[in-house]
Amino acid sequence: MKNDILISKIEDLGLSAAEGYKTAGISGGIKNCKKDLAILYSEYDTAAAGVFTQNIVQAAPVHLCRAHLSNPIRAIVINSGNANACTGDQGRKDASLMAEKTAAALGIKSGQVMVCSTGVIGVPLPIDKVTAGIDKISSLLGRGASKDLDSATAIMTTDTTVKRSAYRVVLPSGLEFKIGGMAKGSGMICPNMATMLAFLTTDVKIERTLLQSIFAEAADASFNSITVDGDTSTNDTALLLANGASGIEIHAGSPLLPYFKDVLNRVCCDLALQIVRDGEGITKLLKLTISRAQDREGARVMARSILNSPLVKTAFYGEDANWGRIIAALGYAGVDFDPEKVDIFIGPYQVAKNGGAVPFSESAMKVYLAGHDLDIFITLNQGLAEVTSWGTDLSHEYININSNYRT
């Protein structure tokens, strides 16, 4: 079957690539003259999977999504410009009202609506503008590149680019299924789940518990493997809907399950890397691989420690191969290892062996570090586990962006 199954990327599409979904994005007046409200609608009941922030402080929409997750979801309503976080009882009422208004406009039940918000924390949601926008946008839902672009634009905050991805899988019979999605994220990116919003759709039929398990794995290898600044937000949410519109069913023993997992991972990784590439003030994309670790979880903790280190990040911004900062961040990660077995490479150049310095060409390294996409390889020589994570440098522009975020 493998040689007869065709997998291809679908350019310029996102949420509506999969059959049975419609979407739109408009300006609802939350932000000045910018799109700030989006709706995703499924023509059929969906099985929903979700992963959420592990910040103890969680926005009202996160609580609502958790409560609705096991329901047959039909729609997601998203606003940007206001996080509806730390807004107390009124925030919870506003999130519920967003679900109720969306349900009434689409002729579904409020329990079938997910609600997501992103933006400034601690400011009451301008709910009258939001509900008026919901009435307006419900008649504009559609399919295609322009609709997907509008909705992806509407969820942006400090993002400078829209983030979309979609793939098609064609079976030997001619039947096909698709997975598409969109995301937002640029700052406050330190995944635990992931600091961002992401929404994915598929037209396969799949049982919700299995979908949740698969999605959690995909999020772990993508959204949970990126970081920009070490801050975990109050609103992090990633949702995947499966509506069965393709007529293709996938179950635990299905020969199609590996293909579904593969394509889901591709979409998630596409979106995750788009987030990192759009990191606030970024001048370098850092790809870090830790190999021969004792276990994956420990290696992930180590990777996060390195990629979140201000000293490591600023060294790469300054194009300085200061590997001492890397091994120091490895050492305070809280994971046991033998420092005298560690090998470190920056790009093609080895800078440390068995925990000690190795001579390398500073001039050749300078040329390499002048590039945008940089690789860091660390071999612990203690086990068989391997992880790859992505991060960014830390620039003056990051400070400029975040010193006047509310203004």
C-alpha cells in the first residue's frame, strides 16, 4: 500500500483544506482597523482533541474549552486583541456568551462551540463588539485560500506573518483525506503545552480518545519542542477537529493510521516552525539536537534549558561560538549526566569533546554564525534517546516590541 499512497502539500490553504469546514475572519472592532475575530465551522459533528496551557493561571476560554472537549464540536470562535484572562467571573460569563452567540448564529448548541482568545491579559473583553462581530461573521463563512487567509490573519497579535499548513493523502482507490490548520504565535513562546493558539481540521472519521492520544504525541514533537522567550501564556490552546466528511475511517488497527500520524506531524511541525521563524525580534533560528541521552523527557528538559538561556540566546545574536554557555545551561537543567562525556558541535564544527575545548577555526565559525538557520548538536554518550527542539536568539528588537506591548 505504501507505494500507492500519495502525500502532497496543499499550498495557500489551511482550515478549509479538509472537506466539510468553512471559516472567515473579520474586524470586530477589538483592534483598530485590523481583523480580530474568526470562526471555524464544521457542517458535521466532530470528534475533538485538545492540549492546553499548563500555566496555573488560565484564561476563561481555556476552562470553557476543557469543559466542552468531549462534546460533538461544530465550531470554534476566536478573538485576538484581548486574552479574556484574569478577568474573573465576568470573563467566564463573556466566554460563555461568545459560545452562546456563535451557537445561535449557526443553529447549533452552545456546548458544541469552543472559544479561544489571545491578546492583552487583565483587561475586560469588549463583549458588545465581539457579539456584534459574531452576528456579522456568521454569514460570511466559506472555503478557499482567501477565507483561510482572513481567519489566519484575524488571530494574529504581534505576529508578522500568517501561519497555515495543509496536506492531502490520496489512497489507491482514489479516495483522499486532508489535514489543515492555522496557528498564531510570536512572543510568550515556551511550550508546556505550547504558548500559542493552533487549530487543525481533518475530514477522517476517528474515535475521540484515539484522536486525543495521537494529537498529544504530535503536539509533543512540535508545539512542545519550540521556544522563543521562556514565557508560558495563560491562553495556550491547540485543537484538532475530525468530522468524517471524507468517508474514510481510521481506527487503532487501521493500516492508514501511520499515514494519518505522519501527515498530522507534518502539519503540526510546519505550524510550529512558522511560529519560531516569526519569533519577536528574531535574527537566528536555532535547531538543537540532543542525542544519546538516557531518556527523551530528560533530553527535552535539557533542550529547553539551553534554548531558554538568555546567555546562550544573546551569544548567538552576537554570533559568538561561546559553547561554555551551552554546557552551563545543560548543567543547571536538573537532569543528571556526565559532563566529561559531552560532545558539542555548532553547525559542522566541533567545539567541545568529552566536556573540554576543541580547537576550531574562529573565522570559519564566524561565517557560519552569520547565517539565519543554525544547528547545535549535543551528544551525551549515555543512552539511546534523541530529541530535536527549536528556539531563537534574543535581540534588541525583542525588548523594543515587548516594552510597549499594550501601547
